[in-house]
Amino acid sequence: MRIVVCVRKLPEGEASPFDGCAYEAALRIKGAEVILLSMASMSDLPFLEELTRLGASGGVLLSDEAFAGADTAATAYVLSNAIEKLTPDLILCGRCTLIGDTAQTGPMTAEALSVPVITNALTIDTDGKTITCKTRSEGTITFSLPAVVTVERINTLRLPSIRSKKNTVEVWNAGALGADKQRCGSLGSRTKVIKTSESDAGKRKCRFISRNELGDALEEAKNREIIGYSPINRKIPHVVTVGEHDFPDIGEVTTRIPIEEAERIGSIDCDMVLFGSDDRSKRVAAKLAWKYSLGLCADCTSFSYDGEKIHMIRPALSGSVIATIESLSRPCAATVRTAEESAGDIIVTAGFGAIHCLDKIKNFADSLGAELCASRKAVDGGYFPYPCQVGLTGRTVSPKIYIAVGVSGAVHHIAGMSRSGTVIAINPDRDAPIFEYADYGIVDNF
């Protein structure tokens, strides 16, 4: 069995965490030949060679000036050309990268290859003919091979042994792939970044209170509304919305269709198509964007329209940057940042700084009828299962009330909870970053 694993290096020099999980999952499949695949500059060659020490039989670095500036569609085009040349039985990649966090490349690549895709896999089981995965939000799915699977953060990538050796990494350019340079890089991209700016999204004016005032704060929070979308300056002529989510009212005419009928967008004359940001909607949006050559922007929080061009605004780089994106297609398409899961009005999240009092926190959550979640560090420490994790590498939630106990407030965590209605933070460190994103703060141990 041959498995291709798509990987990308982060600026810090490590593999994107989801890609690392995909690689580890491939290495655990007995008897499989694992080949690494990455599209990057030649400077990433040593990174890919080092990764082969973990068990891959080799790798392919896709490097060409023509590949520079690629959006997800242009990336999927190049990857699919390479994968067709490698003829694998299974293609694994991470759910998303932490740079773009779009979750589009995997489904687009599958659509380009005309093979099925399973997204957000928590388990992977194969008999060499079929692939069966338990997914984060859609149950257990089985497809015949070949197929593409995008992997959640389900394991830890092993370290190389002392005696392990590097294997060969080939370098392929556009010519080696037989790729059309007009479909690669910036030339083949269907979206472009107009501008970026530092983001202060989610920051709030924290009012510090005592523990005795927590009850009053909770009562006041119940009457607050969840943060809404930024209003559009001018309505777009015709917008199609797909699915049952409540989207911002941005169209002069709005046509709503069920997600089961999403293929209809190919026959509707409209200016914009909106999808939700749940797992299924993201997958469907990416597949249809490839099929109908649409410029797709992920996790939009607002839009602008000047009568000609539609600009889509989204957070990037773990939410530290706000990017303004223009689609080069009509209609343009966007997934709109909605809560993936919020399972009730109140979420209580335990951070690593509160593991000494988990029983008290659980009892507190039960007393409020709240869902109990956790920060990444608390999950990594083995105190909570992965499905409880809130943040960029976990879940995105927007409950009416979000209570963070012992959570430091790392940017990756903020990305997963910043759209909550009211945020209450409890932390003994008054300088903890979480207070910058809280409406109420209690400087104390729980």
C-alpha cells in the first residue's frame, strides 16, 4: 500500500501539527510505503529530508517560481498533478495549516483527483481496499480507495531514532509535472490578498470583579447578545446561502438552498455564495469551489462592497492578522465564521493552570448546566480528551457565556472562543493575556 502524506513547514521550522499527525498516522499503517509531498521553496529541502528519518521511504518537493503566491485552488492543482504521478492508494494531510487555517486544500485536491474525501478524521482504519474513519462531527465514514483523508490532532509525531538515515527527496518543477503554469501560483489563483493589518479582534474592556460578584456577572451576561457580524456598507445584488446557518443579511436578493442541494449553485446566476464554517459546509464549499472555479475565502467575519468588487475580511495567522481578500471569480464564495459547536448557552473551559482543582471546576460546570471544555495544554497533559479542546487546533465555539478558568489566553486559544457573547476569566495572574479578551475578570485561584 502506498500512502502520500502532504506536509508543510511552519515559520518556526516544524511541520504543521495536523500534518505531523497525518504523517504519524501513515507510519502506523503496517506494511505501507509512505512518501512525503510538499510544495515549497528549495530552502525547505533539508526539512523534508530530515522528516524522512522517521520512516518515509522518500519524498517529493514541488518547487518552482511558477508555484509562488498560490491560493488553495492553485495549490490543489499542483498537488493533484504530483499525486497522479505518484499513484498512491491513500492521500493523508492535516485538517488545515496554522498559517491559513482554511481547511480547503484537502477537499479541493480530492475533487481535482475525482476521489472521495473524509475530513476531520479522528481514527483511520484501512484494509488496503477501503478506508474507514471516525470523524469529529459526522460519525464514521467508509470509502473505497483511493481517497483523501484530512486528519485532526489525533497523535504525536514520533522522534527519529539515533541510527535512522535520511532518504532521498526528489525535486519536481512544473515541467516535471507537466503542469500548466497559467494554473499555478498567483496566475492560477482565484483569490488575492488586497491588504493585511494587525488584528485586535476579540479584545474587550475587562471589568475586574471579586469572586462574590460572579453570580451577578452571570445574570448580567445572560441578557447580553453574542457579538454579531460587522454590517456590510452596501448590499450585494444577489446572494445565495447554503445550509441552515443564520448568515448576515448582506444581499438585496437572497436565495437560500439546503446543503443537500448545494450543486445547484452551478446553475444560479448570483454574485456571492455563502456557506457555514462547520466541517461539512467547509468540505462542500471547497469541493464546489474547485468544480465551478470559484474564488473561495474561508471563515469570513465581514464583507464590503463598492458596487463592483466584493471584499471578504477574515482573520489569519492564528487571528493575529486581519486579511482583506478579493475573489477573481463571479460569483465569489465564502465560508462565514459561525460556531462549529456550542452545545448550550454556557461553556466552562479549564486551562492547564487549573488542573489542581478539576473536580471543583466540573462541579461548577454541572451547577450551571454548562459544557466542560479545555485548553490545548490541558488536553496535551492528558486531563481531557481532544474533542474537548477549544482553539485553533481544536474547536471553535460561541456560547452565550464563556468562562475560562486557569486559561492563560494564548492566541491559538483566543481564535476558538473570541466570538462568545460574554467572557468571564478567572486567573491568579492579573497580567494573563486572557483578561484582554474578557468582559469580566477575577484575579484569584478557582
